[in-house]
Amino acid sequence: MMRSLPFNPTLKGITYEQLVDDRRTREAIILNFVVIGEAIKKIPPDSIEMSPDVPWNEFSRMRDKMVHSYFSLSITLLWATIQHDLIPLEVAAKELLKEYS
């Protein structure tokens, strides 16, 4: 059985301005990125190598920054990650879940 992933399809309709203005949504996204970053740290390296287009290490480091340096978090970086890196990560994560389920 496939477990659920912390990807939110409603992010596809959010604008940068909404991300800046809506603290609740922004904090929910950050929490999900923390969960994703922690989960990535538990993926075996050989599995990560199967999806070289996903910035695995960057997600993991972003998680660390979100947890330990919250006040220096860049909303611009968060937005860029949502726009460019989230979909490839979602595809790769779903493939990993299929492989290990």
C-alpha cells in the first residue's frame, strides 16, 4: 500500500504574493519541507542516484536551515523551490514508494 506524501496540489495555484502574505500557508509549506528533508536523509544513496535530476542534497540542507535558522529563511528561495524542484521530487518519491512497497 502506498503511503501518502506531503505534497500539496493546491500549491499549483498559489502566487508569490500569496506566499508572502499568507503566513499560515507559508508555515505549512515550510513544515512539509522539513518533513521531506528529514525523509530524504533516510533514503539509501543508491536509490538517490536513480534520480539525479532531483536536488536531494539541497532539500536536505534546506531542511536543516529551516529548522536551525528559521529567521534567515528566504521566501524567494522557498518560492523557487516550489516552482522548480517540487514536481521532480514528487515524481521521484512516488517511484521510490512503488519500488519499496
